[in-house]
Amino acid sequence: MSEPILELRNATIQFGGLVAVDNVSFEIQKGELFGLIGPNGAGKTTCFNMVTGVYKPTGGDIIFKGQRINGIPPFKVAKLGIARTFQNIRLFGALSVLENVVIGGFLRNRTNIFSSLGYMPGAIKETERLRENAMALLEVMDLADEAHGRSSDLPYGKQRRLEIARAMATQPDLLLLDEPAAGMNPQESEDLMNTVRKLRDDFGKTVLLIEHDMKFVMNLCERMVVLDHGEEIARGVPAEIRNHPEVIKAYLGEAC
Ligand SMILES: Nc1ncnc2c1ncn2[C@@H]1O[C@H](COP(=O)(O)OP(=O)(O)OP(=O)(O)O)[C@@H](O)[C@H]1O
Ligand SMILES: [Mg+2]
């Protein structure tokens, strides 16, 4: 079997008296569409924050492509090949749709953003290349028609797609999507499902996603782990998770 692209080994994080993620272990193979689900407050976003270097685990390890990345700062994690979107959309609202994606590309660019702003000849060429790449990503994400509008004018569902385009611009191997279908209508969420599948099939991305929309996650993800109160309560393929008594209990508890 090939080496996993991402591995959490007993990953734990404690905030004061609260163990938000408690000894969580799982591994994701390259090219998988993997789900991380669980009720509100289960620790899902906190896992993303540990993987992306926002928080340093208080116990255990995060291994990416064979390298231990605990405590590596977010910009370095991004350079290693992990990109994410946020549960609460974080775009540069005053910038255009295209500019938001170009910014993602600077991370992978030889020229840094400041020399580009100084209009060095090489930098202008590089910036032109980044704009072309960004435009191509907007095509993939079905946002090309909106490229020159302000990102804050996009409807909510399209802002979520734009966040994915920006993450893709960093040329990641692993994409972390935090509730990508949140706030979408059924048609938008089905379209997004097809797009995310395309990111794997045509662009070779590995995808780890958090989602409350069960139809979305069950149709898209090949395997998943379920957290509740920071601990794993189940793992498996969609058919195993759908009828898992612990999972049903955890979600019913949330509805009460
Ligand atoms: N920086 C922090 N300081 C203290 N507690 C935190 C911090 N970040 C998260 N928590 C707590 O950790 C727990 C897990 O939060 P997390 O955001 O990971 O949940 P989640 O599974 O993403 O939930 P949701 O589905 O509502 O987004 C919650 O109790 C939350 O309040
Ligand atoms: Mg969350």
C-alpha cells in the first residue's frame, strides 16, 4: 500500500480544561475523497487548524507526506502543499474575483508580492502568468463570467467556490474544505459535488472535507471519520456510517 499523504497520530489539543480533539488517529491515501463529520463542536475545524499549523497539537503528531508538521507555521504548511477553505468565508471583499485567486498563486510564485508591486519587468511577466492560471481556475470553478466583479458582490454559494479556486491557486496536493456546501441550495450543492470530484479526478487532488450536509458527504466521500466531543466514534465507508448506532445517537443528541 502506498504511503498516506496525511496522517493524524493520536492528535490531541487541549484548550484550558477542554480537550477539543482527543487522541484522534486516521490516515488519508493520496487521491482519496475523505470526510470528517460530526455534530457541532465535535472538533472538526480544530483538526483542520492543527493540520494547517494554526494550532500546535498538545499531543500526538501530524504527518504530511512522511514529514512531521506539528507546530510548523501556516504559511510553511501551505508551501508544503496543504490548502484550505474556511467555515466562515474569508475573501478579500474589496478585490475582484480574479485578484482573490491571483493572491493564492503568489504563494507558489518565485517573485514575491512586494517586488511585483514594484513593477519589475520579470515580476510583470510572472504576474501575467499568475493571472492566466487564476483565470483557468475560475473556468474550472465556473466563475469565469464573474472574474472582474467584486468578490463581495458574489452570491454566497459562489463565494464558497471562489475560496476553493483561491486554495487551488497555491497548487496544493491536499485540499481541506470546511463546510464547502454550507448555505447552498440543492442544485448548487450537487454542482459543487461534481466540481470537487473533478478536482480529484482531473487534477489529482486529495480532498479532506468537513460537511453537515449528509447527502453531500455520503455521495461524495469514499471514507470518513466521525467525531463527537473530540473523539472518534466511527469510521468507514458511507454505508457503514449511515446506519451506525453511535453516529445516529450523536446526531440525534444534537437535534434535541
Ligand atoms: N481557540 C479555542 N479556544 C478555546 N476553545 C476552542 C478554540 N477553538 C475551538 N474551541 C472549542 O473546541 C470545540 C471544538 O470546536 P470546533 O470548532 O473544532 O468544532 P466543529 O466540529 O468544527 O463544530 P461546527 O460543526 O459547529 O463547526 C468547541 O467546544 C469549541 O468551542
Ligand atoms: Mg467547524
